[in-house]
Amino acid sequence: SGRRNWNAAKDLQRYRHHYPGLIEPENEEEEMWNLSFYKNEINFSPQGLHIDTLLESWWDNYEVLEENHSYIQWLFPLREHGMNWRAKPLTSQEIKAFKKSKEVMQRFIRAYQLMLRFYGIILVSEETGELKRAENWAERFQNLNRFSHNNLRITRILKCLGEMGYEHYQVHLVKFFLTETLVKETLPNVKRSALDYFLFTVRSKQKRKELVYYAWQHFRPRSSFVWGPHDKLVKYRPRSAKSQLHPKAEVKQETPGEKCDDSVERDQNQSLEEQQRAGDAADLQPEVNDEDVKEKISDCVLKGGDGQEKEASPTQQEKEEGLNSETEEVQGAAENDCTKESKKRKLDANMADAKKSGPLKSPTDIENISRNLGECAI
């Protein structure tokens, strides 16, 4: 559409800031439904199974995983309401309890592997979160392209990974989908969700910067990239030359104006400071007409800490025009000074000649000298 999804931006901003203003039940310690499910004490509802049974019997049952819509909010709970009214929102106390239980977290990783397998992906390393295609990736990608509701599920999974302390898992999963949609072009129907939603679930600011830069490098046409200001992206350099998010091969530049000059200042505090906002499409909000919100979110993409709203920056073209105008003024002033100095010297020489040959006899001579001097005083 050539524009940002501002509903997504608003939703993801709220998520990354841990839902400011969210009021949780006072008796939350007594209602840890999600924790009870992960402890294998209750089944998910409606008409669900205990988690151990689910993880075992549904491991390769792709048809059930596709058609059943009740389990996903139980496997990956969030601190917000979803479409399954029988599922309970996650609480801050539950998150702490999840992280304290080794048994619960092992089930959580297995649930993550279950869904990855459903999407045609394999978790290579539980320590790093590294991913690769599964052997049946072509078949699973076809399903993913066909049924768009899986994009909502992936957004939920990414958010839940962040809540449970697996932010490094977020980075690898987002990078995987950016590569498949923008570089290998195997998931065209996931592309927009990957850019509007997946990309901005990453809570690590630095990793988010690298992912936006990676997306910008491979997006075509680059002039239509709306997820970050181009003037900042041109100057940006990843902190580490060996960063996993830095592309190995050089990207062919479309125009001279898009070249990434190696001489550009590499100070990370002055470039790509913060990413734009994106969020879970599962809970769609009304169209956002507040232009101030749009401008602030867009400007915050690469300008500093999340939530520190600043006045929207001018476009790259306006900055370049301002810079060119300023340069012309400086050059003009320098040329003026040189011209004045030259004419002044010429006047001194004429005055010396006049002393030798006598006073000027014609007013025309004086007018000519004045005309040559321009702004120089006689």
C-alpha cells in the first residue's frame, strides 16, 4: 500500500513498553491458569488436552494444528486478550513463575519447536535460537502462504518469546522470515506481516536496528521502504562486522544517491536509534487518523529510546536541498571575499600609478574604478 500499518505500530509500541497502564487482577496469584496448564494440571479449553498429550500426539499432526484455533493462546499466552474467550491473559506473576520452573520452560521450548515444525522450520540450537529450513519446508511454506491466520499466530509466538525472556529467539525467527520473504522470495504472502508486525516485536533496540537495516537492504524497490527513514539507513553501520545480521554479499545499489559510503560517520548513537512500531494483527483496532501519532511513531523509528517522541524530521531530499543551499552560500561568500580582495589590490595598483602619472583628470575614470570595486569602499 506504500504506507505503514499504524495500528500495528501502535500495538507493538505498547507491547515493547510492557503494556503501560495495564491493570491486572488483584488476586492474580490464585488465578494462574496459564501456569497450571503448563504444569500439566489442566487442559486447554474449550475441548482441549493436557499439554503433555498435546505435545506428543500433535507433533506431526499438521491438519489438527491448522484447523484447531483454541490451543495457540494457551501455548503462547500474552498479557492481552485474544479471540479465544476461554483463554486467560498472562500476568506478570505468572511470567515470574514460568521462569522459575525448569520443567515448565522445557515444555515451552518444546511447544515452540512444535509450531516451528508446523511452519517448516527446525530449531538448530536451543542455546542460541538458530534456525534452518526443515526437509519438508516447501510443503509447509505452501500452507503458510495459503492460510494468512498463521501470520497472527507467528506474531503471538514472537511476543510470547519476549515475555518469557527469549529475546534472542525473537531475532532469529524474524531474521528467518525476512530472508525467506525479501531475499529468497518463498513466502510472498507473509512479507507484509513480517515487515509490519514480526520485525517490531523484537525488544532489543540494537537487534531491531540491525533487522530494519537488513530489511531495507533487500527490499525492492528501495524507494518504497516505509519502515525507517532512508537518510538514517544510508548512514547506518552494524556495530560488529561479524554480526550475523549483516549480509555477506554486497547489495547492488539502485542509484548513486543510495550508496552507503564507507566514509560516513559510524557513530551508532547518531543513526538508526529506534525502530517503528508494529503489532499483533489478531486484535485489529480502528483506523488511526491522528496525524500526530503517525508523525511521532515514524520519527521515533531511528531517533533514540522507545517512546521518546520528537518532532518529525525532514525528508532526505529536503535535508539535501538545505545542505546544498548552505554550501552554495558558503562558496558564494568565499568567492565574494576573493573578488573584493582582488579588486582592492587592483585599486592599490591604480592609485600607485596615479601618483606617478599625476591626478586623475576624468570623472569617467573614477566611475570605472568604482564600478570595478563593487562593494569595496574607496
